[in-house]
Amino acid sequence: MKALDHLHLIHQFKGNPQMNNRRGFLSETFKGAALTGAAALSLNAQPSLAADKAPKKTPFEVPQVSLPVVGSDEVFPIRRIYCIGRNYAAHAIERGSDPTREPPFFFQKPTDAIQYVPIGEVVDHPYPSLTKNYHHEAELVAAIGVGGKNIPLEKALDHVWGYTLGLDMTRRDLQNMMGEQKKPWEIGKSFDHSAPIGPIHKVSETGHFKEGAIWLKVNGKIRQNANLSQMIWSVAEQIVKLSEANELFPGDIIYSGTPENVGPVVVGDLIEMHIDGLPNLSVKVV
Ligand code: MN
């Protein structure tokens, strides 16, 4: 519809009582639709109510991405994958920012980014398309079991259900290029298989991870080597900040940032990463 036609229609609405009624009906319809949306959301938040409803027919299946839970026959369903940027001072400096002034910032990966890496196995990790500078980032991952908004710092860790370790694999050349052009650098971070990750360990088994070695080797040689205590924003502080921006939900996971000395891998490389208190994670780039 041309802009002029559109204006004409609005004019007709204004001048015609019948049309005014129709407009009223339309807005009521929209209100109804909005309520339906809200009701659907609250059903999602209450699985017992949702289960009472007859299953909805869908034209195809969309699988729920989940991770095994160590020592349990349950799986941990993944809802959203949050990642914090530049959360170790030396890494912030190597990425060209000032670690003393920058507030925390987050991005997401799609659940399709999950590549499960079982304990004690070396999983083939596909070198992705479009990049010539593919980087490893070793990170502690916190798994949320209790959601919330505006979570206070002293309660933040009560929302953590478990932990694991993972790689925030990055098409660094594309991330840099998009950043220079002031475009979203999603294509550098949020792609298929870009989040190799171990199984979830219950916090009741491991406790919280506030310090301890985190390292990553490529072909047996140390590349990244730091301590979790060097995070600029702790896991608890990340939960506080994230819950100010978005309500957190069970199933959300948070990649808590990588230390310095990120770097490239090529086809054939073996990546092994470690966090004190967790079994190592290994992938081979193919
Ligand atoms: Mn990262």
C-alpha cells in the first residue's frame, strides 16, 4: 500500500463511526492475542499446568537440546546460552579494551551451538565455514536452575544448579571485521557447534568455583593458563547483571569468560582444557 493510500484509510476511519467501531474491535482482538501470549508464557513457566493440556500438533519436531548430568539419569535442558565478554583483565587488554572501566557485556549463542563432549573422549570438532582465523576460548560455565529478575548479589549463587567447562569457539577474523564496521559480531560467535561443552556437574557435588586453575593446551602445549579468581566479574556478579537485563530461567547457562592468550587452531589440532575440580574436555579440529 502506498503511503498516500494509507493516509486516506486513516482519514476514512476518523470520519466513519462504523469504521471506528471496527477499529475498537480490532484493538480488543489485539488485546486478546496479547493475553494469549502471556498465558502461554506462564504455562511455560509452570510445566505441571502445561502437561495438563493436550499435546499440540506441530508440522515437524524441534528437539530440546540438553546435556547429561554427571551421576544422574537426568539431563539438563538448555534454554539460553549467555556469554560474557572480556572478563579477565589480561584478555580485555589483548582485545584492546580497558579492564578497569568497562561494565560487563553479554551475548548469546543459539542452542544449536552446543556440541556435547563426554568425559574421557576426544570429539571431532568441525572447522567452521567462512573463517581463516578460528580461535579457542576456555571458559567455566554456570548452569542456572532457579530463575529470577533483579537477583541480589548475596542470593545470586543460590540460582546455580551446576557447572561445567566449555569452549567459546570464535571466528576471530569475522568478529573483528564486524566490530570495526560497528555491526553485530554474531557471525563471529554464534554459529553451529561453536560451544563444545562437557556434562553438567551438580553444584551439590562440586561446590562453587571461585578460584582454581583454568588452562587450555593445543597439541600438548599450554596456550591459556590462569586462575578463575582473576575474573573481573564473578559468576555471582554476572547473574546479578544478567538478571537486570533479562529474567533468568532454569536451563539458562552462562559462559563466564576466557583468560588471556586466546589463539588460532587449524584442522588436525587437539584442544584439551582443564578447570580444577572438573574432568578435562578434549576436541580434535577436523
Ligand atoms: Mn568468550
